[in-house]
Amino acid sequence: MRILKFDPQWNLVSSGLPTSDKTTFSPPLKYFDFPLYLGKRWEARSTETILQTGNTHIHVIRAVVAAKEKVTVPAGTFYSFKLVLDTELIEDGKRTLGKDVSWYAPAVHRTVRSEIKSVDPVTGKVSKRIVQLLSFELR
């Protein structure tokens, strides 16, 4: 189970498994730029450091709030902002490009669905994954 830590604005601070492979992001990786509204754009750049090895990678995000949509996931149906993030990962001079389309639901203060795609520029291999909110509890 991977553990993600965010700051109060939902910027990624660290990631990793409970016993190993921990990484930190400096500055925190800015997936969101609140307040969100239709047409809003932002860019972010962060250095990821793998604590065990000291290796670093650069993450670049270019984002836009593309639409307001209703989205249904296992946890329910939510009114949300559709965010389109073009991503770039730079490691050892190699650039991996990707796209993250996510739906942020203000009612639960988080993303409820993400469709993530990346393309390895050397091999052309495409990776795709979908992440959905299964359940939630507001406290």
C-alpha cells in the first residue's frame, strides 16, 4: 500500500511504501491551484528525491480546468471540475510525457476519478491506469 502525503492545498509532499521507497517533493507538487474555476490554468515544477538513493527527478505539470461535469464512480455521483494535466518527468536526461485527466469533487474535497496515460519516449510504450474513489467518509 503506497502512502501519499499532501499539504493543506492538496500539493504532493511525499510518497512511498510504509517500509521503503520513500520520496519527497520540493516544492510540493502542485496538482491543484485553488480556487478552481472553468478555464483556470497553472504550471508547476517540482524536484522528486528518492531518499534511499538520493536520486532526483524533475516533474513538470501544465494544467487547465477544462469543464464542469457530473461523474459517477463506485463511491457515488459527484459534480466535479474536470482537470487536464499535461505531465513531464525528466530523469537522467530522459523525458517521459503523460496526460492526467482527473475529476475533482468539491463535496468530498478530493479527486474522485483519474485517467492517467504516459508514453516512454525511447520505447514508445504506453502505460494507462484509472484510479477511482471507492468510498469516503467526511469528518
